[in-house]
Amino acid sequence: MPESERQQVVDGAKYIRGVRPIDPEEIATYVEGGAHPGVVARILRDAATDLDLVERADGTFVPVPEEPLTPSFDGVGGFPATYADAFEERLRDTYGPDWHTGDTGDAIRERIRRLKTDYYWRNDVAYDEDVALAYACYHLPDTYAAVSYALDELGRDGLLDRRLRVLDVGAGVGGPALAVNDYVLGGAGDPEREALVEYDAVEPSDAAAVLEDLLPETGPNFHSTVHRETAEDFEPSGEYDLILFANVLNELDAPADTAARYLDALADDGTMLAVAPADKETSIALRQAERTIADERGAATIYAPMPRFWSAQAPTDRGWSFDERPALDAPAFQERLAADTEDPGAVLRRAVRYSWTALRTDGRRRFDISLTRGRAAPLAESDRHVTDRVDFVVAKASHDLSEGDGHPLFKVSDGSEDTEHYAVLVDSTALNRLLADAGYGDPLLVENALVLWNDDEEAYNLVVDGETVVDPA
């Protein structure tokens, strides 16, 4: 269609926008000489992000509703079958119908083992097509789940609008993209969710080819563009409501420098969300980048989950902290790959453990707590209180780390500590059980905790017993 006629379609949409639903059949009558409604619909889809239009299931278009996004998220039980089927189709196209058997299956499993080793030792990884597919076999489901849960941290706080511009830096094989689609738009199977996502992916490696295979499974109101550039070289255009770094900061040479540069592209009320695997090295690296950006440079405020409860104080402990959610049902492609090995656990990735941080430039924090001396003691001064009973205000920074072996144990933080602190629940009562029941990141007032030094762990223990009271802070 000539540009003049395309403009007639856009002008017609602008004319009735907000008055009644935009019907391609009606708009077709506005075009000089007429136009096919299907062509008009395609033009409206292409212009949807400029016109802020949502396509409905009946084929009409309406403006993005102004009311806030109301999430319907209730957790992730497993990787959605639609995406799993599309990914396995890619495996069949690349390796044949028996991709999971014989030499091909052995090669994929070996690549997964090599990836684990490289990540553990923080070796550089080159993502050619084979490595990208092996990575997706193992990590696509749990990355999808981790980003979904991290998005919910923002969504339930009202920080995600129905009109969302997203920049996914280091987009990988598509886990974050699919998570955004499902969380904001309700998934491809929920055409009634009226929201609009403009999604830009930055991914230089062959992982982008896997991402591009999966993007057609997103909904009609998910408008995506893939930029095959490095995170260091890409120049953002305009402002973004959400900037994502999912499982990528640990792969950058200067993670804090790169992430801080992208803050310039963040909308005034936007959020930078970074997610990393929970393993020690990558989790600590995420926390180091977070602290450099927020504490050393003052370039952003930590919205959640790690606290800064004491003015002008910042933590200098190693910072290993992670959230954990219910295990996933393994998708069919993982089950198939695991069936032909004596060690199925090497290729099945059911656990959902991840570290995350949300940074903002407007100064907003989830819990606006600012402590002064007298109400509680800072964790930074625990060395003065060993064998004393003291009151603290802390954020719960882990789930139970005891794994059923001994008393329940939880990492805690108040943003002042230079040494790790753990709350040990040695005697659960009605007055202190909130320590066990509280969620990751929740602030707690812990009254009358016994402070002890743990030589074995080189950490402080806050002993929570029958004399201790735990309340919401």
C-alpha cells in the first residue's frame, strides 16, 4: 500500500480513537479507492506502539486502558507447553526427530555439563548455535520462572503499567521475553488482557536465533525488536519503563559500569531489574554491582529487596543472598534428554533459586524505613553486643538455609553490616514465628535476640528463642 494510503489508515484510526473501537473494516472505507480490511489490520498493528493501541480478540483496536496493570500471577508450575513445543521444534529442525538420542543427545548433555563448569569457574562462554540450544535445554524454564517471580515483585507494588516499554539487555534464548509476555499480557492464550508491550532485545550471540524462534509465540500486543549488538555497544533510543538484565551481568567485563550507563535510558518512574542465578559467584557479583551503583556512585536507589535502613551506612559483607520458589515440573524436552542418561539430574533443572535487585532513580524504596539509634542497634555494631540481648530491625534475606538439618536458619540484613548475620530459630513460639513465616525481603523488628559469634562460619548469630519477639517492622 502506498505511503499516502497508509497515512489515511492512521488518520482514520486517530479520528475514531477513544470514541469507539477501531474496526479495520470501517477504516478501510476511509481509504481513497478502498482497501482490504486485512491490510488495514496489518497497518494498525505496525502503528500500534505509536498510537498506543491494543488489538482485541475480535480484531478491533482500542486505546491502552489508563488504569494500572492488575496482575493475575499465581506462580509458575512449569514452562508453558506452547513455548516448550516451539523450542523442541527448533531442536528437531536442527538435529532431527531423534535429537535427544545417540551422539546428538550425548553432545547436548556434554555441552550442558561444560556450561555448568564454565559458569562455576567464571570462564568466558561463546554462544554458537549448539551452545545456545544446550543452554536453553537446561536454563530456559528456570530463567522464565525466575524473571516471572521478579516481575511480580514490581507488579504487585503497582510499578508496571499496561503500556510498557521494555529493554532486555542480554536477552539470551528468550526466557525473559516470554516471562514479560505472560506476566503483562496474560500469555498468548489470554486475548482479553488489554495491555501493550514494546520490547527491545539486545543479544549479539546465536542465542538471538533461538529467541527469534520463540517470539512468534507471544501475543499480538507484544511488539518485539531484536538488536544483535553487545550490551556495551548498544545505544538505547528513548526511555524505557523497565530495563532487564537477566543472567547477564556476571558475563560482562564491567557489570556496574554497563548497568549504570543504561540508567540514562530509564524513565523517571521506571525500574532497572537485574536477576542472577543463586550460585555463590554470580549472586555475589550481582550484589557487588548493585552496591557500586547505589552506594559508591549514588546513581540509583535500591528499591528492593536488600535494605538500607541506616542513613549513610552500606553493607560490606560478601552479600550472598537469594530467593527460592517452588520447584518446576520438568518440560517434555528435558525429560526426553534425561531419559537416556544414568544421571538425569545433570540435565533436569527444577529448582528456582535466584538473586535479584530492583534499582530506581526517583529515590523510591519498597520499605521507606530510616532508623536512628535508640530504637534498635545496627548490625554493624554486633561485635559490641556479643552475649547480650538486643533489638534489631532487619530484612529477611533468605529462606530456611538449614535444609532440615538443625534449627531453622535465615540470613538477615539491615544494610549496615560488614559481616554476615543469621537469625537462628531455636525455640518457635507464637510471638516469634513470624521469622519463619515472613517473605523474602520483609522487614522485621526482632526484640531481645541473643547475639553470639559463630567461629565456624565467621558470622554473627541472632538467637531467636522463647524470650524473643518478632513483629513486622
